[in-house]
Amino acid sequence: MGTLRCLISNIPQKLLSDIVLDSVQQHLDIEVVADAIVDDDIPALVKKESVDVLLLGFARDRLPKICNQVFISDPNLLVVGLVDDGRGAAIFVNDIGPGELVDIISTLRPDRTRQHLK
């Protein structure tokens, strides 16, 4: 598996944005290719930079409209939403089959994920 190309966008707090950027850049298999400030820039950047993962800040109570736009233009894009203050995350996968769904659930099991992340 090659390097994952990551676009970071809309992380509201500067300190949180810096922490996320630093954390992601420490992994050799993830390359941050762009940082979008405006939602309107995201679809073009996803296409231009061949983005694999969109790391997106958003409020807990609603999914940003931009998610639908990028899913339409690139159904293989993985969107990781960093919720509110960064203490929660949501993963959005488009065009997923039953086998892939089970794989994701198994990989992210709370009893395994928390142990793995420590």
C-alpha cells in the first residue's frame, strides 16, 4: 500500500489544527497535500491533488454539505470528520458493500480500537 494523500479542512481552532497537522505529518505513510480554508475549494483540491482522505472539522449536530459534493465527484474518498473540539471523530465511507462494512466495524471495535490507540 502506498502513501495516503490527505487534505485537511475546516478545523476551527488553530491549536487543534496545528496538533492534527503535526500528528498526521509524523506518519510516513500519510502525506498532507493541501489545507483548504473554504469549502468551495475542496472538490477541486480533491481532484487536483488525487486526495485519498479528507480530514474535515465539523459540528456534532450536522454533516457538512461538502461531504455530499465530494462523494459525488469521488465515491472512493474516505472522509474523517473531526467533531467539535477534536475529542470525537466520524468516518464516512461512500459506496460501501456489506463485506467492507463488516471489515470497518471489526477494525474499529471499541474494545480493540481504544487498546490499539494507547
